[in-house]
Amino acid sequence: MTATYLFLGFIILQRLSELFIAKRNTARLLARGAYEVGAAHYPAMVAMHSAWIICLVVFGYDNSVAYGWLAIFAVLQVLRVWILGSLGSRWTTRVIILEEPLVVRGPFKYVSHPNYMLVVAEIIVAPMVLGLPWVALVFTVLNAAMLWVRIGVEHKALAPLR
């Protein structure tokens, strides 16, 4: 149980700290003249991710940790640090458009949406750490719908900067 509680605590603390960082970065970007697009879908995205965490806690709190899946999750966290580090102060959970050149270092040199790819993987892997394949499946489908909307909004808004 201790490993399960540590895993769940890590996810909760990580996501809460990211919300704090994102809020700070968003305020700084807006102060620099950036603007938000696609704000209408943001509450649904927050609700979906919150529901995912709630499902992990409610249905996984008394499950054992699958250490193979945990190792994959750990690798994903290294990628998360690389992605967020590459974006630096431009990373946020909202679609914030800053009329400056796009970030093309780190993983952005190779793929256009590494953070979304990472989240897709985490939505699958974290439930598997706790033996919850149905949570992985349900939220993969919900996240795919969310990303369809979000990436469409982002592409349209960033088109003039490409």
C-alpha cells in the first residue's frame, strides 16, 4: 500500500504544482502581450483530468503497484521534465499565444506536440500502474476528443507564426 500511496501522492502533488506554475507563467505571458485562445474548452479539460485523478484514487488506492508500469511512468517523468524545461516560462496549461517565434529546441525540434504525446502516454500508463485498464481506456477516449478540439484551436491560432 505504501508504494500505491506514494504514487498517488506524487501524481496529485505534481498536477497541483503544475497548475501553480501554469498560472504564474500565464500571467507573465499575458503581461508580455500574449493572449488566450480556446478558453471555452479549458474547464472541460480540467474536469476531465480531475476526474482521471479521482478515478485513480478511488479505484486504485488499495491496489498494488505494477513495477514494470511504474518504470515506464518514471521514464515519462524524465520526458516531462525535458518538455517543460524546453518551454520554460512559455509552458502553461492554457493555449496562450505569444507573437514570438515558436519554441523549436528540445523535443520540439523533433515533434510539434510532445507534451500532448506525453499526456496521452500518462493517461494510459498511470492507471496501468494500479491495474486499472478500464480507466486507461475511458480516459484515452475522452482525452482524444479533448485533444482534437485543443490541437485544432492551437493550430489555427499559431498558423500566422509558422
